[in-house]
Amino acid sequence: MAITKYFIRLTDEERNLLNKIISDGVESERTIMRAKILLMSDATQPEKVSIKKLAKMLGTTDTTIQTVRTEYASGGVETSVYRKKRVVSKKSRKINEDVIRQILEIAQSEPPEGYKRWSSRMLCEAAMERGIVDHIGQSAVCKILRGEEW
């Protein structure tokens, strides 16, 4: 028999939050599933349910059950139920104001001989040839040309 590594003991406040997530139905299916896992894994439940049985009841995998329990033990309800937010700092971006300005200057200049206008692929190649960036994708160039926020 497997040893239970993490005991889930929910507070009344946590239990109320999880019940609200499930009953509202506003959250994603993933979030609702994870809330159900925590509620059914709570040590105060009258009937203890194994990981395999719980996974079968909820239509998920054993790994998902274990992951949710581990995340709860290490970070609480918020960490285990909701998706992690991706953090991208402005410093880590390679496309800055100067790069945008230089690419726009290229786009406004005369296109290469034999062409009527610049294509996004040609702008990418020109930016890399001139040493403005090491690499840039066509989608990034299109965003620059449309004036989208970076």
C-alpha cells in the first residue's frame, strides 16, 4: 500500500473558496477539476479516497491528482488551483525602441532592386544583415509594422 505523502487539511475559508469556484462555473474546466481534487482529498472527508479511485471518479490521471496535492502542500490553494502567470520583463526583450525605429526606417526606404515594396521576410533579412538584431521572426516584424505594443 502506498504511503500518503501529503495530507490535505483545508481551512473553512479555503473550502468555501473551492466550493464557490465549483458552483459558479465561471472558471476554466482545469481550475474546477483542481478544486474538486482538493475538496475530495481533504482529510476531513468522511470517506478516504485513493489516488487511483479519485482519478477515475474525476476522469483525470493519477499524476494530476498527485501534482495538485503537491502544489497545495508547497504553495496553498491559489498555487494548486490557478494557472501560473507568465512573467516577461521588459528588460529581457530583445526588441526595444531603437530596434523598432531602425526596422521602420528600413521599411520606409526604397525596397531592393526588382521589388516594388518590402515584404516581412525581406525586412527580417535586412535587419539581421545590418546587425540590428541577431534573429527576428516575420510575425515580430508584422507587429512592428502594425504598431502593436511591445
